[in-house]
Amino acid sequence: MDATRAEGGMTAAVNTSAILLSSAPLGWPDLVIEQRYFAAAGRVVEPEGRDEHRILVWEDAISCRPRIDRQTFAIDHPHGAMVIVPAGASVEAAPEMPNRYLMLRLSGALVRSVAADLLGTPPARILPFAGAADPALSAIARFLLDAATGRQPLDAAMVAVVAREIARHLLHRYSNARSDRLGDPPGRLSYAALARVMNLIADRIATRLTVADMAREAGLSLSHFSRAFRASTGRAPHAYLLSRRVAKAAHLLHHSDRTLGQIAADCGFHDQAHLTRAIRSQFGRTPGAFRRNTGQKG
């Protein structure tokens, strides 16, 4: 974090926060997820930045009075909290102890595009917020962090779907707009249900997971869930699950020296032959050839 501390009327830089992990090198469409560590007490300022909305999800207990766009909020939560900093606004905070947090940076242009699609004019504004964490938004942030590490790789198309859903959720829950069109669209998964299903897939990627299991997690019948998932993501649930397994297998082939049998087990394939068919179908080559051509890295 670019942080500053006021000292005797002067503004001096202080190294109070470090980025532990960032998805920025992945070039995801319209969003970046970062894990950060706040290492010391003191007045921290995150100044007005680029055209992006920032969402801070604190991982541990936090007590402070953040100031966002000239509004002061009180936070005192034993299990973390959330802060939303609209595009063009700054935030100041002074947590009382070291803490880790996730920062989700969402493109302002994307939010405007989603608002225009759903509302037309006048444009909606994201409002400053600080308080209890939003469970669905926190779940998606943690899911994206797993994706950024390579543990649960996502393709650009699904990242774009998730980014638009985050934008719609922000507009629905944290904007000045009041419209039914910002709520969960008929025939699609709710934002909370999508978050639960994404995390279920991440948790169970190495084990047997059926579409019925996903439907149960979403609280829907099998047929209703299958239609809603496709409407929400553009893919059938089973096809999406397979794409996640193939993506993780490709990551392990490229970045580990695990055997094909181990990778098949890690990614939920029935056996090595099943993995081979899936990799060949996706990349037009065997897992061994894929590994040789991409260059295994330990």
C-alpha cells in the first residue's frame, strides 16, 4: 500500500502494509485481488487512485475508525470487517494491531457498464461503507485469492463473469440506486448461491462432486440449478467443473513434478487415462507432451 503518515504538518511515507500476493500479473479482466499485511499501528492513508472501486476484507479482529471520502465510520468486529472505497475516494485508517486483509480492486468502467445495462440513466454511485463483512462478497474474494495462487485456476471468461457479478452486487447493496433490476435476475443464481457453489467446487475439486451436490449447496432442485447455472455463467455445471479440473491439472503439469497419476487424483479425474483424454481434448496433446512443451517448473 502507498501509505502516508502526517508528522508535524508534513506527509511522510511509511511502510505499514505489504502485498503478500497479487493477481495483477495474471491480467484478469476488470479486477485484481491482493492479500496484504498491515504490520504496524499508525495513521494509514490510501489516496485517491485510478478509476477503480476498492473492497477491503479484513481477515482477523479489527477495531478502528476509518475515514472514507470525508465520512468517518466505527469498526469493532471480532471476526473481521469490510470497507468499500468508491472510485475517486481516499481512505484513512489506524488499526490497533497487525492484521491481514484482502483487497479487491474492481474497474470503475465495468461498474458503469453494468449500471448502464441494468439501469440506464442517471448513473448509479457506489457509496462508502465500513462495517460487518458481507459473507457472499468475502467468499468470492477468498475464492479469487485461491484462483490467483494457481490452486484453483480460472479462465478469462469466468473471471469476467465473476467481475460482472461483483459489480452487480455492489450496485444492488452499496449504491445510491434503488431498483429491482439490480437484484438477483430471474432464472439466474443469486450472488450468494454462486459464491457458495464456486467455493464448493474449490473445496471438492479432488473428490467426487456431482451436479446434484452443487444444486444442494445452492438450495435449488437439480433441474432449476442446471438452468440457473448455465444462465449465470454460460456453461453447464458439469462442463464448468471439468474445465476447472483441466485448468488445475494444466497448472500442476507446468509448475510441479508430480506424476500423472498424482495429478489425476489431485484434480478429481477417475484415473490417469481420464486425465489424458481431458488434456488431449482441451490442448490437442497428451499430458506428457503438454508438460514438455510448456516446461515443467518446480
